Amino acid sequence: MSVHDELTTVQRCLDDLVRSVGRLEKQLGSGSLEVRRVRSDANHLRESLALLRETAVATAGPAKRPDLVTISDTPYDPSLWVDTDDEGLGARDRRAP
């Protein structure tokens, strides 16, 4: 699924949650702390999803390919390696312990 599809699915589920909270609020009354907390949490989720949707839209442009770098098949100049040690083999002209 694409990000857009996932966000749409989450939005539908969140809308169902808000409707269910509304029904509970009618049955239990809106005065209790627990109902107000659930209502507040559902509203925060809506706001967070709206922010996430804006971020996803802003970053979802076409995927940019990185610039390709051509690497030549010709061997490197051996003089580049004169003053280096062979990794893991110790220094030249010395014995390994």
C-alpha cells in the first residue's frame, strides 16, 4: 500500500473512533473526566494525523535518483600506494609477530 492509502485508512478508522466516542458521550454524559479525556485524545489524534498528512504530502514528491558516478576500469597508479602499509599484513620490510 502507498502512504496515501495508509493515511486514508487511518483517517477512516479515526473517523469511526470519533463517531463511537460521540455515541459513548451521549450514553454516559459528557461531564465525566474519563469521557472528556477520551474525546480530547481523539481530537489530538485527528490533529496529529493532519500534521502527518501535510508532512507526507510535502516529502512525497517523485523519488530523486542520486547522481551517478562513473568509475574507471583502468588500474590505479601504483605510486599512490608507495607510502602505505598493506592492511592486516604489517609494514613492508618487517616480519609479522
